Amino acid sequence: MQLDTFEVVGGQPLKGDLHPQGAKNEALQIISAVLLTDEPVTISNIPDILDVNKLIELLKGLGVTVDKLAPDTYRFCAGTVDIAYLRSEEFMRDAQRLRGSVMLIGPLLARFGRATLPKPGGDKIGRRRLDTHFLGFQKLGAEFKYDDVKDIYYVEQPANGLKGTYLHMDEISVTGTANVLMAAVLSKGKTTIYNAACEPYLQQLCRMLQRMGANINGLGSNLLEIEGVESLGGTTHRCLPDMIEIGSFIGLAAMTQSEITIKNAGVDHLGLIPHTFERLGIQIERRGDDLYIPAQERYEISTFIDGSILTIYDAPWPGFTPDLMSIILVTATQARGSVLVHQKMFESRLFFTDKLIDMGAQIILCDPHRATVIGLDRRYPLRGIEMTSPDIRAGQALLIAALSAKGISRIHNVHQIDRGYQHIDQRLNAIGANITRV
């Protein structure tokens, strides 16, 4: 497969409005949930990105009827599903390339009694175990087998079906919670999920399932109670704006001294994201449901009350999302002051810092999980270089760095950026960026 490259002319301030795409992480869960019913489900604000489009193609292969009603709106009907397709070479090949394919297991297990999945791919950001998913299915009574030669997971209902149970999740996994939740809504009896994830996207899934007829209590908390029902019906749903893209735009505005308004940002669902960027000294003004970021000549990182260096770390919701740690790190490189970035959840996510150092950033990689950034206070702008995008979030961080840098940068493997950011080059060019896709 031929991979595209971005040629970026940096050092140009941007100005204008940006409309965030629909939330990638929500869409992968919501689209998978259409398998729980044989009635139509219409979903809007779906982002036009590679990962989501691949999942939709997997559903088509399974026999789901998919009608595109608008650029961001689809109607799905899983009235007829070909379970045998799960064993096909085509499914195995395509599902292995998509981390989000794991979200199909819960709905398939609940409604059709079994599921097969190759070990999914995705970003190379360290170990991303799936134990939480399969331990949850086993607690519901499912039989689980892993073929370590072929790297294939097999899950099947017992003869008497899935039964509700008490589950204590061994980690606060968003996808793990969503997957087990989707299996539990069609199980017999009551399921209690303790230590559940409670991200806005998980709450969105719960609300959609409730409209379909599921009985779920505890939305927004870490204790979910599900009373199983025999079947679910159709519904309509709209995805939230993507909080990760919104955070990326805040960092972009600061790094490039740009005046940007993020329209219809779903501010009430952003949690700590605006506050965390404000701790880097970035001015953010809420205007209704919009976020306005003025052009800033400089921004200064705050310290803790005792004067010690600020530490920003990721944590399960309502903590700061790990998907924005790369953006926080790159934004700090042109701030005044220093910050310790502590990426707790993934041991390889900070390895892209070598490319920022080549651009002139002052970063000390303390260990795989921690990096100290000494801000350059714009005295020494980053310089354009040739680099490769290692994953979705690092790729977007490198694009932001390139847009702020002096000279021309070339970013290879932008397929990684396309997996999570919708037509990002076109949208940024519309407000003054100079990005050429080669």
C-alpha cells in the first residue's frame, strides 16, 4: 500500500473557525451496538476516518444493511447477519488491522451466541491487553479459548445462555466496560459492573441502549446495574464532538499563535481538558458551546502551590485522557517554564519525542512513562525536518509541531493520522495552514 506524506510549511498563524468531527472512540462503540437488534438504527455525526470506515465495511461483510443518508449519517439494519463470515479469510484480514474490531465481540456473543476475532492491531503504543473483555464474558458464563498459534479468540455462550452476575473490572477500561455492557443487556438476570469506566462516550452508549429498550442504571458512575432483556429495538443516535480533536485544536492555536474558535465543542462533556491546557498558560474563553482561543505571543506553564514543577498525568475519567498526552507534550515545548508529562497507561506513547528533539525541542525522556519538557518560550522556534508518524496521536502532535516550525517538514505515514482525524489537511488549510498531501 502506498502511503501519503504531508509537506508542511510552518511558521504561519492560522485564523478562523474549526468544527470538530464526531467522536472516534464513541462511534466505534455505537456502530458495533447496531448488531444487538434486527431493527434499523440511525447514527449521525459519524467521523469520516479510516478506523470508523473500516468498521462499517466489516459490518457490511457480516450482512448488515448500511445506507448512507448524509455525509455523516448512516442507517444500519442487522436483520440478517452471516455468522459464518467471522471465519472467512477476508474478515480475519480486515479485523486484524483494526483495534476497534474488538467491540464486535460483545454484541455478537449476546445476540448470536458466539464470536470469533483475530488479535486486533492498532497503535503501537505498548501492551494493550484484552483480559478485561474476556474475563467479563467468562463471568457472564461464556466459554473462551485463545489459539496462540493463529492469534485468534473464540467466545461462545453456554447451552443455557449468558447469565447476569457481579463483575469487578480488573482495570477501568472504556472498551472493556462497553463490550461487557453490550453482552450483559441481553443476558438473563441482573449484572452489576463495579469499577466501570464512566467516560462521556460510555454514557452515550448507555443512553442509546436505554432508548433501544435496555435496563441500565448508574450512568456516569463506576457502578453499572443492568437487568437483562430478551430483545432490543431500533433507535436514532448522535455522536458527541471528538474531545481529543478539540484538545488538539487548543494546542495547535497556542503553538502557532493562532486565533481559533472551536464551534459546537460540547463543552459540558470536556471535563478537565480545557483546565489542563489553561495550566500551560493558554487562554481559553467559553462562548456558549464554542471555545475561543486568542492568538497568544507567549504562554507560561504554572507550577504547583509550593513552586515545584507542574506534573500532568493521565487517569481514567474524570481524570485527564491519555489520548491528549502527546498534544500536551508538544504544546509545552514552546511555553515558558517546565512540565513533567507522566504517561501512566502506555509505555511506548512518549517515544516520538526523539523527533521533537530533532526539531530543536528540549525534552528529557526520563523513562518510558515520563518526560520533562523545558519550554523554549518561543526564543528558539522548532525547525522543519523529515519524520514518520508512529501512531494516531503522536502523528497529530508532530503535525502541530510542523505547523509551528520554521521551514518545511515532511511527515510520512500520515495514514496513521487519517485513522483518527477527518480530512485534517483540508480543514486546517481552510484557515491558513500550508499542508500538501503527496
